[in-house]
Amino acid sequence: MNVLVSSAGRRGALARLIAECVARDGGSVFACDAGELSAASRLARDWARVPRCTSSEFVDAVLELCRRWDIGLIIPTIDPELPVYARHRQRFTDAGVLVSISGEQTVAIGGDKVATHEFLVQNDFPTVSQYSVDQTDDVPTLPVIIKPRFGSASHGVVRVDDAEAYRFYLRRTTEPIVQSLARGDEYTINFFVTADRRCLAAVPHRRIETRGGEVSKGVTCRVPVLVDLAEQFARMLPDPFGAMCFQAFLEPDGTPRVIELNCRFGGGYPLAHQAGADFISVLLDTAEGRAVKQKQLAWREGVTMLRWDDAVFVEPTEARP
């Protein structure tokens, strides 16, 4: 089984984990990206530039790579490409390629923070209060969080503590939404949903330190209420599938507050993998038609991830147009 990491970018740790998993059966990792300077692409067996995922030529270009490299599984990595893969999932299935992607309705919920909040409220998830800009002519009770409606990776997310800053960031943010401030420790919960809506595993990790919107230091924790919420997502989302994650705060009294849903591998997935929750092998088994067993995903509490910068070096002869 050969695997394609789509929009590989800086996801070098993920590319290496996939390479380890597919090597057991003689497979390889390939990559594609819209840019030439993708570090993760250079860790793959081979790579290619493709049009941006917003281009009408993107899907055809990726399908051609699947034929060229005999790809059986695609792992998307960035939010903008998720709706494209969800919309064209059947084309890849017809070509014999499994995409780790939920259906269009679930992807639409995860990609729009207004839709996410509506889903959370309608399905009795504990969450924060949220307001659209037309509800916030007056300054709300501060502090609050302001973020773009369609943002990702924490880009444009700011905490606002005074009225002047509130009005400034409200004008500066594209399609802003306003959320009440969640208190306590922040967690990411990586979880996996099968095609028959089973939540095979949910691995919470506490975000000790973050950088650029991704966890740089974290530790796996058994928090039953957060695991229960992952199972609730699997039951309540319209058409979930594959590796997903959500973010939540655990308040001092133990009350969780869900704030985000991502329909893809989370940036902190390598920590869940190291702890024993091997979502990649489950996807490989699914693509090969092998039975998936719950025991594959037993994981350990207290595993800590401490990230540091690494580098990939490219010789002039390796550059591509």
C-alpha cells in the first residue's frame, strides 16, 4: 500500500510515521504540495507539485499522481482541501483510492465556526457562548476571544481584554466571531471514527505549550469526560470518517468546553501515535479490506511530547519547477 500525503507542507513528523507504518508491508510514502519548498515532501519517496486545492485542476492532478504511484490511501493535511476531497470522494473510491476524509456535511460543520457552534449547541455539547459580529455592536463582557469564522491553525485568534482592543480586532478580522473565554487547561482530543460510526479510540492530550497554533509540548491524559465527547461526535456528526480531532478546555471544576472541531489529522497526532493509538495502520487496514480491531488502539497515559526544530536540506539538482 502506497500512501499520498496531500499538501504535505511542514508535516514531516506525520510523513515519517506513515513511512514507518507502510514499510512493514513494503509500501512507500509519496507527497504533493502546491509549493516547491515543502519539507515533508522531501522526506517522501517521491513528490510532485500540484495546483492549489482551490483550482479546478487539483483533483485531476492528484488522481494522475495516484495512477503514477499506485496510491491506495490519501491523507489530507490542511483545512482548505478538506471540502474538495469530501466533494470528490467517490471519484477517488472509483479509482481504488481511500481518502481519510469525512463526508461533505461533517466537513462543512468543522470548517465553519458558526456551523460548529450551532452543531455543538443543537447536540448538547458543553461549549462557550458565541456571537456573530452583528450581535456585538456593544462591547460584551470582557475578556473575550475574537477569531475569523473560517480560520485554521489559530491564525488570527486573539484574546481581547479592553474595549479599544475589542473594536480594533473586530475591524481587523475577516468575518469575525466572538467567543466567551474558556478557563482552565486546554486539551486536544485525537479520535478515529470507522465507516460504521465506531469511535475506535480517543486520546486527549493536555497542551502544555503551543507554537504557531500547534502543540509543541503536550502529555496524554485519561480524561473520561473528553473521551465521552469524542464518542458523542461519532454518534452525532452526519457522516464522520477517519482521523479527526477537537479542542476543549477543562475548567477547574471539571466542566469541559468544546471550542473547535477538525476533520483531519491534528498537528499533535504524533503524540497519540507514540502513545499507542496508531490511526495510520487502521486506515491501511481499511484500505486493504482487513478487519479493524479495537485492541489495535490501546494507548498509554503520561506520554509526553517535546518538539524541536528540524531541517531538511535540498541540493540544487533536487529543485523542481
